Amino acid sequence: MLRAQRQAFSLTLEQAGEALRAAWERAGLPGGPPAANPQTLSQHETGEVYPGPDYRRAYCLLYQSTEPELGFRRAWPGEEVPKLALTPYSDERNGAHVLAVERALMKITASSEVGNSTGVQQKLMDAWRRRRTGGDPHRPTLVLVGGYAGSGKTELAHFFTALTGWPLLDKDPLTRPLVEGLLLALGGDPNDRHTELYRERVRPLEYECLMQSAYANVAGGISTVLSAPFIAEMTSEDWMARLFNRCEAKGVDVSPIWVECDPASMREYIGHRSAARDTWKLHQWDDYLKTIDPELRPVVPHFVVDNRAGSAVSLADQARAAVAAAVPS
């Protein structure tokens, strides 16, 4: 499959390596681009070596395809989505970048309580379209992107902010200095994210800092995207009720988005990012799995992004690349 794609693009192995590195750099993906030497690419094509996450993202970007389309894995049930779900016009009428964005946004589906997902999809799409014209007729929106560690929520939150221009408040970089300082002051491990000390004495303050920052933004009419696990919060009826009531009193809409992912993909991503705070999870993976529920969902009407095997992040990569190619810098 990979060899057929490369030949369809009229690329030698050397040219494919250069194109992979260039696609990675153009997209501004985290970390350095893959080495992509001819020997490695040949091993990928023959099936001798299965490409790691960096290579799979780069291949999907280069060939504008999904992992199932490139033969990396079978498609998940329901993974194939209509390409023209939001804009019923041709590629020539809209441009490939518009359709790539819409294809990525179609990964957002609604829980049964919401009924349909076009509301949040349309807000994100409208905000992206209006970035060049200014103004936003919608009420301010607070988007909560939650999910387990390694589910891809930060990558998807970055995609939403890149489309809309809305600021991103990511819990980890925003609160990490506070969290690590508190844990040290309390005699704990600065990388602890699993003990009672962290859960009961540090975590509540961590989330309070995040939410106070968010409230300050939306109080000023600034739509904001939040990225954090939100495990305890999205599953607490009281917490979510307080959030909705406070935002409604200020004329602010709330859009909870849950990022679904499979344990194998989460472990692969956690291992790849090599963050110190993930050490316990990786070393005690079986014990960690006992603490999570892959079927967990928020207790309120919400939206779901199916990112099993990184499928949604791959489409977001392609949308960013298409937009960058279509919009002059």
C-alpha cells in the first residue's frame, strides 16, 4: 500500500523521505521530523518494520490519507465519515482546504442527549471562516476538551484554536510550576499524579486555577478552549451543573467534548511523549488500566471525538496542512 502510494506520487525512496520531513515541518508538528532514510522507508513498504506514530502521522500528511487507507490498520466501525457533510459543494468550488477542515470536524459526534453535533461543528467552522473578516455573532463559548492521558486531547484542542483563533488554556503547562512546587513543599514527588497527596491536596487547586483563568476570559466575551482530563469533573453532576449555571448567567455557552481513544494507542502516545509525569503510568501500566474506564463518558450532553488509533489527530494534521497550503502567509 505504501509503495503504491509513493509510486502514484512519482517519488523515489529518497524523494519520499525528503517529502515526509518537509510535510512534518510545514505542519509544525511537535518534536523533530522523522529521519525517513530510504532503508527505513523500504522496510515500512515491505512490512518488515511497522511505522511508529511519527512516521504514520507523516505518511498520512504526505499522502492525504487516513491510517486505514494506507493499510496501517483496519478502520474502526463508523470511522468512515461523509466528506461533504457540512458544505455540499465540489472541491473546485470550496478548495481542498475547506473540505479538509470539514472532514476533520466530522470526527466530532454528539452523545444521545445532544442529538446532533452540527452546533459545535458549525461554531468552529464559522469562527475559522470569520478570522479574515472579524466579528463573531455567537455568544462566547467555553469548549472543554477532556479525556484520559494520551487520548490526543491536547492535539485536538490545538487544532480547534488554530481554526478559530480562540485562546487555549492547557492545564499541564498552565499549572505545572504550581503543582510541582506544591508537591515538593508537601514532601512529595513533583511528578506524582496518582497518590492521595496529589488527588486530595493539589489537584483541586490545579483545576481551580484552570477554571478561574477560563472564567476571566469568557467574562470578557472571549471564547476559550480548555484542555485537561476533566475525569472527575465531567462525571460529576454537581460540578457540571455549577459550570453550566455560572456560564449561563454570563451569557456563555458550554461545549464539553470527550476524546475517545483505545488503551493501546494511549500507551503508545504516552511512551512517545516521554513526560516525567507519566513515569508511574508506563511502569505500572496494568495497574493504571485498572483505574480507568474506556467506556466512561460525561454525565451531561456532550460531544465525542473518536480518536482511536489517532484517527482524528491524523485528519486534523491534514486539515492544518491544507489550510497552510491554501492561505498565503
